[in-house]
Amino acid sequence: MLVKCYGSAIAGIDALTITVEVSVTPGVEYAIVGLPDSAVRESLFRMAAAFEYNGYKKPGKRVVVNLSPADIRKEGSAYDLTIAVGILAASEQIDASRVGDYVIMGELSLDGTILPVRGALPIAVRAREEGFKGLILPRRNAPEAAVVNNLEVYGVDNLKDVTDFLNGDREPEPLKIDTREEYFSRIARFADDFSDVRGQEHVKRALEVAAAGGHNVLMIGPPGSGKTMLAKRMPTIVPPMTLKEALETTKIHSVAGKTGTGTGLIAQRPFRSPHHSASAVSIVGGGASPQPGEISLAHNGILFLDELPEFPRNVLEVLRQPLEDKTITVSRAKYTIEYPCNFMLIASMNPCPCGYYNHPARPCSCNPGMIARYMNRISGPLLDRIDMHIEVTPVEVGKLSEERAGESSADIRKRVMQARKLQTERFRNDTIHTNAMMTSRHIREHCVLTPQSTRLLEEAMLRLNLSARAYDRIIKLARTIADLAGMPYILPPHIAEAIGYRSLDRETWGAVQ
């Protein structure tokens, strides 16, 4: 008997429907064809044990399983349940009439327990697009898949649950999730808040500007000055994700298997903080079995690189193109995959090897050459893509003991969202949506400087020895500062504040020429 059932393969952050054809005919051979990897071929052994444990028989006949399209490599153990159901239906141990109505995915353990798989959300999206009645998958993946409406999603615990359902012996209720309710219930849950930060008012202001315009930030300061603490609070002041962004972010984390047990929609912007020992592949994605990298897991959120100069030079250089294009194309001999990676880069570093250059109390033990070599670990092209360079100084002891809380993240976020609203209106006919993404054309069109602002900028370029690449960056920052002030034009105070956020463009900084 020949039976067709359906599974799904992950390609990038999307899914592709796989037809599992099972033929049971007289003979003794067992075979899986259609470019299966070792994990797929080993499924026959897991299925044999699961069949026996649950009262079914391994067919004593010739069983051929074809995974179509046959020219796409099938990887992983997620096809176990699909193949098992196909074999039971083809050997007439269960009713085959409903098998083709559902996409079926899950890994089998030896006792028939169904273990979770990756990519439940894109699989559910594809199943709905192709008109399937529903999706059968592990119970722990069900909340994630149930975010997709107009699709019946059944979470199951073991093989017996699936066979009873297909035979009509039990009719469980499909899991239903109100996507909007799920989104709004998670959108503002934060453990950290800017009100916890004592002092550092100039840094908090700079991070507000960064959040308002989507600007990349580099914080430079001695150990213990609060760089990491401030960076971890950035998600609390950036605007919340739209529902569309939340679904897109959840898809990426679903493919990577990082949504968490029982989690549906990811409603908060991601905050990724890889260690400086991370490899280039872990940052951009890829590998033998392609997976999204840290820059894609930070999509629609924040990528925090602590101790930036400690990252290998080749790892930092791979960030240059994604920072500009907001996508990364991973090309290998066997595949080419594109992942989205629209993120804000927040980085931190010490000002020198010992960490105490420009410290108000502790002397620096580094000579100018050591500082120059340390700073040169970050290339000019990468530094050029970081809009803001903020010097972070230690907080005075008196301020640390203050009981008065600082301004809350909610209050800062209101101002940020108002500035973003202006940018949304400004770029409504463009493909960009923040000031940080402006090109030279956008700067000419939207960044109108008063004569006094133009003179101030030109004077600053000469007096402070600012590099030419700082010119556009300063104007972009000034546009964001003006947006926060609700001003249509860029005034001298806006230019002056923006200039203060370009410390590393001064040729005298740290004796770097």
C-alpha cells in the first residue's frame, strides 16, 4: 500500500513542505531515500522500539520511504513522527484517510514520547499557506505554532496520542492563542530599569538619542563605570516591536531552537550579548547545518559586544556589511541562505590596556604606543559605522548612595517613541525608518541646517580635527536630537550636542593619529 503524509524542512527562516511517501510491499527490505542524513536514517531504529512499546508491529515486508523533493537534503530527527505515521498507515495498522490533511512533525524517543523540534512557527506558517487543515507536533512546540491563526494546532505527548487522533478514537481540542493578547501581555515586562542607575546622566541622555534614532553606540570607560549595566537597560527604552516584527523575530528564534519551553510569541526586542571568544560563524550564522547567527538572533533588537577590542579582528570585520545592508547572505559550497539582521549595535571597551586612561583618580600605566595599538584593534571602516562614541566616567561615591531614583525607563521611552513617530512620518515613502539609516540623499532632503548651525559644524571640523567621515554622522545625530526636541530644523545646540558624541573622531584622542 502507498501512503503520502507531510512534514516540513527549514530553509533559512522559512519552511518547505516535504512529502513523505511510504510504500509497503512484499519483501524484507527497509530503505529511506531522498537525501536523508544519518539522523533521518537512524529513525527506523527509534520507530521500531516505539512501535513495540505502544502495541504496534514493525511491518515484516519491504518498506520504502521517499522524502520528496528528493534533491533537498533532509536533516535531523524531526521527521521521525512523520515517517512513523506513514509506515503505520501504509501497513494498515491505523486509518490512512486523515493522514494527508495534516503536517506532522516530531522526534520519537524509544518509548514513543514525542520530543520538541525546531522551526515550529515557520512550519505552521507554511502549513496555513498551503491549505493544510492542521499541524500535529510536540506539545512543547504547540504554543509557538498556535500563534498562526486559521490553522488547527494539536500538541501531542506520545505516538499513541497521534494514532488515536487519526483513527478518530479521540478528538482533542486544538490549541488556540489570541496573538494580540499574547503580544500585549508580554510587551512591557522588564526586570531592569533606568531608574536603578545612579548618576551617568550624560550617558543616559546619549542612549536616549541612540534609541530615538536607531544609532549604533560605542561606550568607552574604565572597568566598573557602568557600561554593561547601562547597555542591558537599552531594551527598556527602545520602542516596542510591532506585531509584524514580533512574528518575524519569533520565526528566527524558532529556527534556532531558542524560543524556550512553552513560549509563544517573542514580544520584547531581543538583547544578544555573545562572549568575545565567539567565532565568526557563530556571529553571522552558517555551519554544517545552517543556523542563524547572533546578528540574526538580534534582529529587531540589540547586539551588545562587551570588551570590543578583545574580539578577534576577523570576527569584527564580518559585521561591516550586515551593519549597512541589514541582511546577511551566508554562502557555502552546499547552500546559500539569507538571514535578516536589522539590529542596533551597542559596544563597550576600556580606553586602554590597563583600563584607566582619562580616569579622574587612578593613573594610567600605558604609553601612547600601547594605547594606539589597543585602539587599532578596531578598524576604521567598522568605527565609521558606529554613530556615537560616548566616554563613560566612574560615578562619584556620593551619588551611589543617593536614595532618590533616577528617571524611569517608561518616561524615557515616551520621548523616544514620539521621536520615532516623527521619523515614521518622514520616511513613509522610503524603505528606511530611522535617522541612522539615512543616505546622503536623505540628509540633503530632510536635514535642514540653519546658517548658524552650518557655521558651527564647519568650525568644529577645523578646531577639533574631526575626520571627514564624522560630518554625515554628526548631521544624522543632530537630526535625531532635533526630533527629540520636536524641532523641524537643526539648530546650533543640536549640532553642539551631536559633536560631543564623536570622541574618537578627534585625532588627539588617546594619541591615536
